[in-house]
Amino acid sequence: MNIKPTLLGHVGAVTGAAISVRLSPNVASGIAIIGGKSYRIGQVGSFVRIPQGYHDLYGIVAEVGANAAPATPQGQPEVSDRWMTIQLVGEIVGTSFERGISQYPNVRDEVHLVTEEDLAVIYGTQDGGQVLIGRLASAEGIPVRIDLDKLVTRHSAVLGSTGAGKSTTVSSLLRSIALGGDAEAAPGFPSARILLLDIHGEYGRALESVSTVFRINPNAGAGELPLHIPFWALDPTELLAFLMGKLDDKQITQILDRIMDYKVKAVSAQPAPGLDVNSMTADSPSPYSLKKLWSDLLDPEVRTWLDQQRTQPALDEDGDPQTLKAPKYRPHGAGAAAPFINQIGVLGIRRQLDQMRSRLLDRQYDFLLHPGDWEPDLDSQSLKGLPELLEAWLGHSKPITILDLSGIPSPVVARLIGAILKIIYEGLFWGRDKSEGGIARPLLVVMEEAHRYLSKDADGPAREMVQRIVKEGRKFGIGAMVVSQRPSEVDDTILSQCGTFVALRLSNSADRTKVQASLPDNLAGVIDSLPVLRVGEAVITGEAARLPIRCRITLPREEHRPNSEDPAVAKRWMGARLPEDYGRLAASWRAQSPIWTTLRVIRTKLPQQEIEAMEREMGKRPANPSGMISFE
């Protein structure tokens, strides 16, 4: 009879951090009831304890069965299926848990099941820096907490195939951080500062109560604010590539010199704190006018002269930089006849300037090229500057800032993300000793759909800035969380710098291999379970987790879930068709806004269930008490 209810077996062989354990004859697979709690025995991903006198070693089950049996002296595996392979991960000396081990176990040492009391010692439930995120998959009664300090400063990655629950996991995690986790984690984190780059517009509703949302086409009724990204905060070389296309080095140099002149004149006319005209560069974050730049570059390209000495312009009509109206000159004459072609200050960029004007007139780029109060006038003066931009994004009262990038055209997403990260990083880097800097109030940057702009083949500012953050951000209070469904496409440098991994279900073998190569723990057996994880279940490993764990992420309430759930196909196809108006669909397409609506009253009374479903889809707009729905 087994007088030790937690005893699983004894150490049979030790090979580095891998331990082969022979199961005790009295141990049967299934569920053990210990102290009123149920524990699954012999499950991959479950924990074991190996007593070593005054301290205990802890490991995780990586393999179970005949393949876990050690080889015999003749090189043949022992014919038995009652073996487990354990990966050692840490130890408790006294009352504190530490990752890594100071000594190895001996053959015949006892191996015990880890109980909830053991995990309470490891996780330290009284530690205010722990955030509750879910329950242990093998024992639902055991809460799973992660270390917030390590999660932010050592960076993290949330990885999983589409439909595995990434968005819900991120939403649950951020809500737990913003609200302080569970009741035991009081007083919580009232000064948390999180910036979420939302590529698909999924999180506005899910995090509505704890976030401020900036969107290109904001829903004022939902409290959203307009998103402006001032073009003058971007790298001017990157901006010129977007506006004008390909330019040679000579052309770029002369254009940058002109931009520099605008900035110097503007600062000389209205000095800004910290800006010295003697140390400014074209890259300094100071406003300048793109309209004036276009006008000044265009004039030499189209100018003609009445005389050969080129002193009298053949101007018929002045241009207007404010409305992007080009000046009109008389066409040049044939041969030696007047008017004469201009040869002063010509860069040969007429085609590029036409493209620039087209970009400036394109309304879908207004958030960047005409950024509201941040747009400079022709004298390069703007109502708002860099302080107001940083305060809008980082200084409001909510713990989370959501930059909804779903309305941004795909060709510029990577450039803009690079610009956003540069603005944030440079501000917190240079202000690190200030109370609003990254040391006094750290920032966590969450990057959704990271494979779109952080791929190994990407050649843009986004990848460069994220590499800089994951390499140096820890020192200045800037942490990164990379969220992706294709980890095999994410840059190796970025993924390798992530100290904590939340790996949900991954079906692709290349993705699993990439995750396994990047994990800070040797858990090959656990990684093999990634294809069979349930939705919302994750393997959490790394510095923020005291032990590598298989966890069921706590699902937020339905109204706090992101807009990424699968459509109810069967239910929708079986039920009656909802009233449809494809004019609204076309209008949303034209407006590049899924929340665009027009006034339309439906006089057909719908079932209450359908009304509630439509309210949810339309952002919780109230329904007419009579049952008739109004779209406003």
C-alpha cells in the first residue's frame, strides 16, 4: 500500500537536466484526490517534486511511456511503459523558489506529485507583483500567476495559430494588469501604462473601460479620439520615399537641406524648449510645411524666363501652396526663341512632385499628412507640438492606450508603426530621468499581428525600432509584447530577446520549431503538445513564470472579449435573414470605416435575441424600445 499519497516513483537515471523516473507499482494513471483537491497523474506538462533534504528540486513532465525509459547497458531501451522523463527547472531552498538547480538528484530518490500547497510556496501569492491570468490545466483549483516585472522588462511573446485564442488571451492579460489581477493582488496597478497597436480594430470594445482608443475614423459616441500621426515626427527620408517614390542621393540631399532651412527658420521665429538651431538636423522632431516644400520644389521645375539672362519670369498665374495649386508659366519656345527653360535649382523631379501632390490630396492619408492641430502652416508653425502628442498618447488617465490602425492603408502600416515606436521610444529614452519617463513609469508596448511588419525580410523602420526596444528598452523602462500567429516569419533577433512565451495552439511544424528554438527552457516534450492545446489554453514559460506551466487562460466576460470571434455560421444560416442594405456596405467601404452608418429605420419587428446580437455587432448602440432598430 502506498502510504505517501503524493509519491509517483523513484529516479532511475540522471542525464543533465533530464531525469528518468520509474513509476511506483502502486501508482495508477488517472486522477488522485489529495487534501480534497484533484490532480491528474502522469500528464505531460504536470509538475513533480524531488526532495533533497533541506531543499526540493522541481521539474516538469516532458514525456511518459516506453519512450521515456532509459537505455540498458546493451543499448536497448528497457521494455516497460511505466517511465517518465522529467526536465528540472528550479528548486526551493528554505522558503524561496529559484530557477535553475544547484545539485542533481541521485538514483532511487523519491519523486512526488506537486500539490497546491507546493505551488503556493513557489508562486508567492502574497507578492503584489504577481498577476492572475488563469488556472493550471492539470488542476483547475491552482491559480496561475506571472511576474509583472519580468513580463515587461524582459519582453514577451504571445504565439498561436489563428483561432487559438491569442486576442482573448491578450485582452484577458491586459485587463488583469489594468485592474490589478485578482482581489488578492490589491491595490493593483493604478499607474500602469500600456500601448497597444491594434491592427484589426479588435480591442476597442474589449478594453473599453480601461483604455483610451485613438482611431482614424473615431466613433465619438463610444468615446474614441481621432488618431493623428504628424508627418514631421517621421524620419524625413522615409517620408520622402512614401511621398515621392525613388530619388537619387543628390535629390534627397538637397530636399533635406530645404527641410532643414524650414525648421531653422521656424525655431528662430518661435523658439521651442530644448531645440538649438546650432545642433538641429533634418531629423529633429520639429514641424515644417509639406505644402510649402512642394511649392518651392515645383517652381524651378516648371519656371520659364522671358530673357536669356533669366531675370524676368514668364509667369502667367501665381500658384497657391495652401491649395496645392501650381504656378502657370508660358511654355518655353522652340530653339533659341523665348521663353527660355529654367536651369537654376532644377532637380528633375517633376514626376515625383506630381505623386507628392496626389498623396497630399488623398483623403485616406489625412491622419498623417494633415494631422489636425499638429499640421503646420506655411510658416512651419503648428497649434500643437510634440509635448501634446506624447501627452495624448501616454498622459491620459486610463492605463491602456489603443492605437487602432485598422483604417490605415496597408502600404504605409509598417512605416507608421516604425514612426509611432520611434516617437514613443525617443521620448521615454531622453526623458528617462523625468517623472513621466520610462524609469519612473514603465511602458509596455503590445504589437498585434507582428509578423506583418517584423518579418525577417522586412526592411523598414518598424523592425529596426523593435530590435532596438528588445535589445535596449529594459534599461529605460520600455517592454515589448510580440503577438503573432506565424512565429516562423518573425525576425529571429526579436523573438530570441523575448524572455517569456505564452504559446497557444500551433499547428504548423515550422512555427513549433521556431518556438522551441527560442524558448528559454528545455521543454521539447511540452512543445510537442502545442498542436493539441484547447482554445484558450497555453504553455507559459520563461522568466515571468516561476515554473513552465500549461494554463487555461481566464476568459473575460462576453462583453469584454475582442471582436475576433468566429461567426456563428450554422446559427446565422439556419435563422431568418436580417434586413440588409448594401448601400451601407458600400458606404463603409468608401469611408474605409466599419462603423459608418446612415439613418435607416427598420419597421419589421425582430426577435429580442436578434436585436441583442445586432446591438453587439453595432458597438452596443441602444435599440428602440418598440423593437424597431435605428442606425444612426
